Amino acid sequence: MYGGVIDADHQRRVQTLAGGVTAHVRRELGLSRFLGSDVKTREDHRHHAVDAIAVALTGTAMVQRLSLAAEAAAALNRRRFAPLDNPWPTFQSDAQHAIDAIIPSFRVELGLRGALHNDSYYSLQRAPDGGTRVVKRVRLDQLSAKDVEQIVDPIAREVVRAALAQRGQTDPSIAFAEPDNHPVHPRASRPIHKVRVKESVKTLAVGHGSGVRHVKPGENHHLPIYGVPDASGVITRWQTGKVISRFEAACRDATAAVPIDHGASAPRLLFDLHKGDILEIDGPSGGRELVRVLQISDGDVQLWPLRAVPRPA
């Protein structure tokens, strides 16, 4: 903190204080109560503002007040300090008003850093019903109990079931931890080390020609929000578009989600919703509420409340 006067060399000296001193100030003046708690909580990002108030109050005069309060504590049967007076009469209400007016904000990651897709490769096979199913090769020691029922080869599935039952195990990762313990396929007459497992995932193709691989898309990048106009061209409601994955955004395929028809009656792109965005919505209590976007997916947007915002009078 800055303090004192400029010295004879016209330089301002910087004072530093131990963190314990500002902690005493925060506790003795009850600053944590501005966040609705008697103790400091880091879950509410406004605690940085509370710390700033404590630092601003902690100068030479405050240190002296703490020293005097410590000397008077024993006479008042208090463990550390005698009660401290507020810095000014309206300090509590002024500070509470300032804290309540703060809206925590977060840096929203709009870039494309991170994995574009899952590391595993998937295969597309024709299902018995004539459709297409997605399968993935999995080592026996990496199977889950749920995966056993999804093994594609019915003979391998029964062999694995029998081996688990024989060993009194339900966890394949334990039963097949050692390759020497892997069951033998009766037709191939060799140990089963890997099996193909059906998975309910949406995949996308990467590569070209014989190098095409099917992968699971990585994290979603954004959700387009469109305005739907009425017959006169006035937007009367909003609707969501298709969620754009990070892979699609990197390939510039996100424009495919924008309607080709740009006539007066066509939906218009209003904005893109990203993870970390802060929205103001109608809260369940009737007032306005600020929420942060936690996750986005097709048909689902997970929100987390920041704090209630009173409805303007």
C-alpha cells in the first residue's frame, strides 16, 4: 500500500503490511458479513472487493488502533482485541451498498484452444436392424461392467461373462488386469485381449479417402441464438440453433447452422452463447437474476446463479 508523504528526494515510499494485519481488520470490522457469512469465502468472487476494503483501511493509524484494542482486550475479557469503532458512522451501509452493486465477471474463452475431438477412434458397422451402429475397440482391462453387455461379438460376450462369474468378479479391470488371465475365444483358440463395444455416441469423420477416421467431437464451442420474426418482420421470440463443437468451429463449418434464406421472415442470428457467458434472466422469485453459463449442449443449457438482482421500481 502507498502511505506517508513524499520524502526529501521526491520519492513516494511504499509501505507493506503483513497479511495477518488485514485479516484482523477484516474480522474485527465484520467485513465478511457483507457477503452473507461471518467467515471469508472464496466461492463468492466479491471477496476480492472485501479484501480491497480491508487493505484500504489498513494504514499506520489502523495498526495503532489495533495495538490499543489488543491492550484493552484483557480488561473486557476478550481474547484478542477490544471492539473497533467503524471508520465513519455510515461505513457499514456504504460498504454493503458498494459490495451489493458488484457483478462478478469472468473471462470468456472464445478461442479454439483445446482438443478438437476425443483420442479414441470409432468404427461404423451395419446393425442387425439395417441401421448403423458405432463401435470402439477396448482392452479387457479397460472395460467397465456396463461395457460387457455391449460387446458386439456374442461368443466373446458370453466368454467374458463366464470368466467374470468364475472368478467372482463384476469389475473387468480387476479380473483381467493380467494378460495371462484373459479368457480364450473358443473359435479362434486364442486369448481375447480386445473386444469391440457398442457405444451411443455421435461421431464425426476426419481425414480423407482411406485415411478417414470416426471420432467423438470435443467440447462444444457455442450455441447460436436466433430471433424469429413475425409476418411484419418484427422479432417476437428467440430459438436455439444447432450446437457448434470446437471441431466444427475450427473447420469454419459453423456457418452451416445459419439459415440460407435471409428474407424478412427468416430467423436472424442474434448472438452466440458460450460457456462462461453471463445472462440476465427472469428469476423464480419474480425478480431479475444473473446467471453464468456452465455447459451447453443440444436442448440443454446449464446455468448457475451469481446473485439476485432486484427488479427496478
